[in-house]
Amino acid sequence: NSKDPYTKAAAKSNIGDALVNDGKIKEAIAYFEEAADELDNFFAAKYLLKAALCYEEIGNPNKAISLYKEIRDKYPQSPEGGDIDKYISRAESLLN
């Protein structure tokens, strides 16, 4: 119930992490995407990366690529944006 977007994003991400640990990857994706939506700065990249990795895990590389490219285009200065091309390449290789 916090009004602080960073706290809200972290809480949603933590729920997503717990769901991943329980094997509920599809459910976790929504929480990671909601966490990213709370923030419009390079901190969102962390949550987008988690969602993209989950999309890869459930066999949806197209959606993963879309999120990876969003990180590359919107948050290139984030820690995740620095090496995002390797994630894009890996996901693209899943399409072949």
C-alpha cells in the first residue's frame, strides 16, 4: 500500500521472485511487468529483464526479445542495458 514507487516496485518484484521459486513462472511475469510499470527510469530495466527471462523459460522468445529491446532502447545506461545484446542474441537463436 506504499505510495513510494520504488517500494511498490520492489514488493511486486519480490512476489514475482517467490512465484518463480514455486514454479509459477507465468504468474510471476505479471508481477515483474507491474514492477517495471511503477518506474520510468533505469531501475525498471531490472524488472523487465526478470520478465524477459521468464518469457524465455516458458518458450516465448518473441516476447522476451521485445522486452530485451525495450531495455536496450529505453535504458541503455542501466546495468542490464550494458550487456543486453547477449540476451537478444540468445533469444533470437531460439527462434531458429
